Amino acid sequence: MKRGLFFAGLCAAVVAVCAQAEDGYDLWLRYHPLEKAAVARYRPLASAVVVAGQSPTAAAAREELLRGLSGLLGRPETLETQFLHSGTILVGTPAQSPVIAALKLPLAKAGDEGFVLRSATVKGKTVTVITGNSDVGVLHGTFAYLRLLQTRQPIDHLDVISAPKIKLRMLDHWDNVDRTIERGYAGFSIINWFELPGHVSPQFKDYARANASLGLNGTVLTNPSGTSFAVALTEPWLKKSAALAAVMRPYGIKIYLSARFSAPMEIGGLKTADPLDPAVRQWWKDKADEIYRIIPDFGGFLVKANSEGQPGPQDYGRSHADGANMMADALAPHGGIVLWRAFVYSLKPEDRVRQAYSEFKPYDGQFRDNVVVQSKNGPLDFQPREPFSPIFGGMSKTSTGMEFQITKEYLGFEIHLVYLGTMWQEVLRSETYAKGPGSSVARVVDGSLFDRKLTSIAGASNIGTARNWCGSIFDQANWYAFGRLAWDPDLDAKAIAEEWVKMTFTSDPAFVSPVVAMMMGSRETAVDYMMPFGLAHQMATSHHYGPGPWVNNAGRADWNPVYYNRADAGGIGVDRTASGSNAIEQYAPALAKQFADPATTPENLLLWFHHLPWSYRMASGATLWDALVSHYDGGVKQVAVMQTQWAALKPYVDEERFTITNDFLAMQKDNAMLWRDASIAYFQSLSGLPLPNGVSAPAQPLSYYEALRLPFAPGSPGRTAAPFREERD
Ligand code: GCW
């Protein structure tokens, strides 16, 4: 007896310790017990479960529901339909469950992957129904139902219909086959190619769960850059991918691979990769047939061609359309898709930000139906702030897919706390005016503006072998927000942040509201201390880690910070109006007109579109010089505020997650100061103007910052792994 008590006490102590030590592995699917009041409210409505389906996907839904309910409320009974009682959750499609079918729920609106959640009365019993037209819809509904509990929403009168607005919702891995990750800041690739296909790490199932919980339905396993990934298209490697596909399949997620344009030469022994050469076309057809024999539900190819040194159709005098269509023809018989990236640039005299549109617009309408032209959100390169790319709205006869960067290459890696939901919302809600007002980027991407059936959104992943997946806890929010916006690009970034905070930490309002406030302001804060007013590409060196607005690479007179800021004694910014590169002409006339005049250009993009004197008067009445310096300084002050806010929240967070965030905020503060001081030191050396009141001079002379060689951030072995690295930045 005594011994029993001792053990009980020991276990309780261990549980208490374990409960505190959270390493972040569980992401937003923690399912920790809810507080008593919530359990009392929910448990009577969620005390038993009937899952009708038998498929692996239905099994995944059952497993998740039991796991979630057991954790949140206490284990439910699992029942057969005939015994259902009040408080039962009925799960399945109408085809599987006559009881659900009899309710005649409005499933038409749920589509192939959506769901209906409904409170109903069956045989006099109060039940909750989780249903969809497919098992995968039911699975998505299951996650959505659990999210309601995790975020403390009412569940007694449920009447939810939800369907994804975008067809392909993709997580793109820039993972190299040697497991390094290009622009990865969270360790190595979670895909262990060496162990595949013999062993699939259990982490992969958790990866599938996390993605399915957001409704993502595709993942590109390999980096579209570099040389090594062609090997992934050979038979032994396809078998490795097939093993991963088997784990992803029950979760409604297809796998895609990057296709290296020169693969017919590298792994096929051909002398050319010319897309109009019959032997090359046949090679891709045969390759597609082979892939589908091994992975019957293979999604398709992601292609980076004629960009940053990658091979492509232009090597043979052919167009992007020729290249994309060749692959599309090979995949079409199998239902496969080509995601052809519009991120192209080569050493041409044309303004760098004009190039993607210039190269693609002439081919509008010439791409096959199974081709998506996938553009980054902005015309340049995932900078802290860019206007939206004119590809969106500018190509009405092409499926133009959105590509966001979840991994924070230009926004402080795993170190800086920067919530990207607000940035993506800003892009998605931008007006293209392609068909007048109401033509937002979201309406282009969801296909409704130009009536496109094939629609797509992709995020360059931020995950790796770090125990917390993303390198930092707050970067999990970016994976989460991307997935939620992929499902519904009209969701509100603040609402998404609130959900994530509640699911990841606690629903205590004393914690939720300050943390959400921190997140909501965080991107603007980073913009302020790094690149205010539409400045872009001001990073020092190839690691992109710190400031270098003075960098003007010898021998590379373009595409460096000086090229992008054009600062001199007279002023700063790039003239992209008719008197400059005229990049504004790529936008709809209403926008081009707005961007033509500094007075009507949004202030946060002022220097993107205009070269202005330091004395230019901002709307506030301050000079551009004073306003610029104040923004740099304000950004640093805001990081200090975030530090204080976080420190005050210690009582609400476990030690481990508190500490990593606290440490990173301190590093962010140092880094923000460096950005501010170096930028001010350089620009002041040009403007010769005094600093505005309240801003102190940079701690060091300009020469100090110029000479500084920043160490690489930890935990990012892949950062230098890709070839062409030095040529690319
Ligand atoms: O921003 C740049 C990155 C490259 C990346 C490229 C791209 C995959 O620095 O690392 O390569 O974008 O999107 O193709």
C-alpha cells in the first residue's frame, strides 16, 4: 500500500514535471486537458464517438478524434450507431452512415475536401455530426471540430460548412537530397532519404497530421534549386518517395517532386533537354509513366527554370511555355500538374523587378490547362515589404499560383519574432484592379476573378529536424497561418494568430491578448528596423543575416543593396515611374496612376517606386530623412517593448518555451540595433544631415559596420549548401 502510494506520488511528480517541460514538438495539436469549466461545458456534448468509415483516412480521423478528445476532455466512449446517446459525435460520409444521410445536410457546398459540422437531433438524442463528401473531408472536419474545443468556441449549436477556396495547397520543401535545407533555419531535412524506403520515421506521420490539420493537400519534397535533385527522379529514389507518399495518402496529401529541366541529360543519357526535341519529350512521357507506376497518386512537378543558374528551355531558344507544356503533356494522362515558377532572373539590363512579368506575360493563354505559373508574392524576392507581383491580375488566361516564403530568409530566420500572417493578408487583400475594384490578389489566386479551375498556393517550408520543427516556437505560427490562409485566403490574420496562441499556449485572455498584439505588430517592426518605406534587398552578404546598404559588389554592378536603394547625397529610392524603369506600367492603369505620384503612393512603398530627395515632405510633415531614421529607431524600440511584454508573461508559459523565446528576443534586439545603426551610419554618410530629436547617433562609425563579418546564425547548415550561392544574392 505504502509502496503503491509512493509510486503514485512519484508518477504525479513526473507528470507535473513533464507537463511543464514543453519542447514544442506537439505544435498546435497539443490536446492538453482543458480547464475544468470548459470540460464541464463540452464533455456532455462530446462523451462518445461513432466513426462510420473504414478506410485508412477514416482511421486517421478516428485516431485524431480519440487522441484529441482524450487529451482535452477525457477519453470518450466508442460506440456503434445503434447505441448512440446524447453527447455522441457521429463521424462519416452519408454513404457510410445512413443516419448521417437521413439528415440531408448541405454537403454540396463542402466539395471534395470540405466538411459540415452540425448539431442535430437523432432519435431524440442530441448529437454532433462531422461529415463530408469524402473521407478526407471528414478528416478535415475532425481537425476543425477539435480546433473549436482548443479555442473554446461554442459547440452546442454547430452549423458550419467549409470548403477550401484554393485547389492546390502546397508546402514546398527546399530540402536537398543530402538533407541540408536551402534557407532552412531549423536543422536538417526531416526526410531521411538514406533510411528510405526501408524505414519511415514516425515524425513523418506527425508532419502529415500537422499539414492535414490545416487542410494542406500537397507537399514538394525536393528543392527546385541545385544539381542533386535530378536523382530523385530515378527509380530507386522514386521508391523512397513512394514510402513517404504512403504515409501522406491517408491524410489527403499528395507528394510532388522538383523536376530539373536538364534531367533527361543527367539521368537519361540524352544529349539535349530541348523541350521541342522528340526524344526529350518521349523521355519525360516515359518518366511520367514510370513515376505513376510507382506513385499512383503523384501530384506533379515543381520547376525552377532559367533562374539563378538553373537550366531551362531558354538554353535552347525556347520559351517558358514550351518547357512547361512539354512536362504538362507528359503528366496530363495521369492527372499530374506542373507548377512552373515565375521567379526568374538573369543578368539583363532590365529593372530586376520587371523581369518575371516581362518574361511570362507574352505567353499568357499559351500554357496547358494543367500548368500553374507560380509567382512569389512580390516582383522581387520575398523582401520584408514589396508590392504584389503584377503577374497577379496581369495574366488573365493563365492559372497564376501564389508562392509565399514561410522560412524567414529575409525576416530574421528562426531568431526574430515575426508573424507573417499580416504580410500575407496584406498581399492577398491588395487590389489589382484587373477588372476594376474587387479584383484582389485573393480573387486571382482563388480563381474566381478569371474563372480559373486550377488554383494553387504554396509556402516555402520552415521546418526541419529541430525538435520544435521550426527552430523557434513563434515560427510555428507561420506554418499554421500559411495553412489556414491556403484553405481560406479571406481569413483574418489576427483571428488566425488568436487561434494559434490558444492552441499552442493557453486560452487565458491575460496571455492571449498581449501575445496576439506582439505578433500583429511584429512584421511592421521588422520592416522598420530593416527596410522601411519600401526599401528592399539591403542585406550584407550571401547569408542575408545583417545589414549592408553600402554593398556594391565589385564586378557585379547590379542586384546588390546599392542597386536597390540608389541612395546618394541627393536622396534615396528607385524611380520606377515613366522617368525611371517604368515598372509601374506592369500594373493595371488605376494602380499605375496611383504609383506614378509620390503623393498618392502608399507611404510604406514610397522608396520602392520613387527616388526622392532627403528633404521630401512626408504626410506627417516630417522630412523623408527624419521619417526614415525615426522608423529605423522605432523598430528597435518596438523590439524592446516586445521583450518587456514577453518577460511579463513568464507565469503563463512553461520554462522551455519561455526561455527560447526570451533568448531569441534578446538576440533580435541586438540584431535590430545593428540594422538600425549600420543603415543610419551609411545613409547619414550620404545625406550629411543631423539625426532627428530623440534618436542617438550610431554606436560606431560607418567603417566599423562595413568591416563587420557577421557569423552565420546557428542551426542552418543548408544555408550555404546550394551551388550558385555566391552568384545569386
Ligand atoms: O530568395 C532566393 C533564395 C534562394 C532560393 C530562391 C528561389 C530556392 O535566396 O535560396 O532558391 O529565392 O526562390 O528560387
